[in-house]
Amino acid sequence: MRAARFYGPGRPLVIEDVPRPRPGPGEVVVKVKAAGVCHTELHFLEGVLNLGVVPVTLGHEIAGVVEEVGPGVEEPKPGDRVLVYYYVGCGKCRFCLRGEENLCESPRAEYGFITDGGYAEYIKVPARNAVRLPDNITFEQAAPIGCSVTTAIHATRRARPEVGEYVAVYGVGAVGFALIQYNKLIGAKVIAIGRSERKLQLAEELGADYVINARSEDVVERALEITDGRGVDVVYELVGIRETMDNSLRMLAKRGRLVLIGYWRDKLEANPLDLVVKEATITASVGNTLEELVEAVRLVSEGKVKVVVDRVAGLGEINNELERLRRGEVVGRVVINPEI
Ligand SMILES: [Zn+2]
Ligand SMILES: [Zn+2]
């Protein structure tokens, strides 16, 4: 079967033939119908994220149809439409015991990170990692749920915004769009911050109460103006460069929470006093739990969160699409269909 594989930083993904996986006991093989292209892929290519496993098939937002099941698997069944949960924890560590496989101390698999992922015609996963999809969600909509909507739910739970609090979503990519909608559902007042008029307009359509264009406005000044000088209670930082981290710290309200999600090469710099007088908190969010993925599927199925798909591309277009993503041209998610 064909797969798009990562061979190391600075090199394009290579489309090559690899053996088609066969299911072992308790496993299923999923025929991939859609795989989302996440910013994390750029972190691999730039060498910002180095997990030391090469070659590896990237792609961690994976939707498809169960093709084959191994011995002992009752659910799901061949023909079922599923979304893949990309963590397989050890099942024994203190985090796995709490259902927090995203923090597992010795993960058995992490698809598209240390284990072959979804930029391939087929993928093999444990049966419990293949979550049934309702019929009203297409594969193209489903794939980006696997990282973007789930990350939004997890990050929001890290910050615990209250009804009426101001939250800023700093970065209007796919995770940002999901954060805007999820925080509106919770009852927060949402400020979206970005640099693209088109993406900010979409942010407004998805429910953002205010938008700030960082190209033309002073972000901190504007955030303080919107909040009558109080500052922003929760900032979701999806960019992770010096300018956005500095601005995020400066716009925080007293008892504010800064949630780091995006990252690049820049360092976070803060004087303790920046936090002390505000009793502010810096926290972070990585991945999601299986329960959060099930919740994300429910929210999309009920129409409460919309998934923004830029376009569907073939496996052979993956490097072009990564380049478009790097240039900031992608609105929402590009989804790869390995059958094209
Ligand atoms: Zn991702
Ligand atoms: Zn574990």
C-alpha cells in the first residue's frame, strides 16, 4: 500500500510502498478515507519536534472504514465508520489509570508520531482506538475532530473558563476555530486574534464576539479596551512565538490563565512579577483523552461545533499542502484522501 513517510527534518515526505498491516488479536485494520494535516507535521519537518523515530508515516487525524478485525474483536465490525484515537497508553501508569493516556509515561503507540499514522491506505489500531462515527458526519469532517476539536476541549478543561469570563483565542487555525465554538458553548466571551482578515471573518461567523487583527491593531491595547481594562481571563496561545507569548502575558487579567498549546523555537520569557501581582497561572495542554474524543464527535454530530475543511487532497499532494500550511494559506484543515 502507499504511505507518506517522514525520513527526518528538512526533507519532504516520501510516498512509498509499504506492507499492508494485518490485524493481530484485539486489533482492527482501518481503510483510511480521510487524514487531516496538522501544524505538528511542520514541527516534524522543521526539526522542532524530534521523537527520534524514522521512518514513520505521519498523520494523526484519521477517519475511515473498518476493513478487517483480528481474533477476539466484537466491536467495531467490518464496514463500520470510525475515527481513530491516536494514543495507546501502557494501561498501568498513574495517568493511564485515570484515563489520561495523553500523558502516559510509556506509550505503546502514538499514531503519526512514533507509530505509523494515517497518511496511508490502511492503519492498524487496537479495537478500542477505533471510535464509531455517526452517519451524519462525513469522513472529511470527522478526521480533523481527532486532533483539532479534541485539543480544543482538552485545553479548555485545563483553563476552566467560567460563564461571562473573557477568553482570547490567539491563532485562528483549526484548533482556534474549535476553541472559539467550544468556549462560546460554555458561555465565555470570546476574542479571536489573528493576522488574516479571511480567517478572522470566519472566526466571527463561528461565534467570536470580538476579533483583533494583529497586522493592523495593537493586540494588547485592544484586548484591554474590550475588557474595560480588566484584561483577559484565559488566553489560549496557539502560535508560540516571542511576540504572541509576550502579548498573551501582558493581556492577562488578575487570576488569568495562559494555556500554552502552540510552540516553535522561541522561549517564553517572564519576570515573576508579571505573574505575581496578578496571581496568574501559566499552564499547558497536550493532546486529549479518549473520553474527550467521544465528546468531540458528539458535539460535531449535534451541530454544536463545526469543522472547517479547506480542501480534500490526494496523498501525492501532501508536500504541496504542507507548504501551503506553512505559508498560512490554509483555512481550517486540509484533509488527505489516500484513495485519490
Ligand atoms: Zn495535531
Ligand atoms: Zn500509561
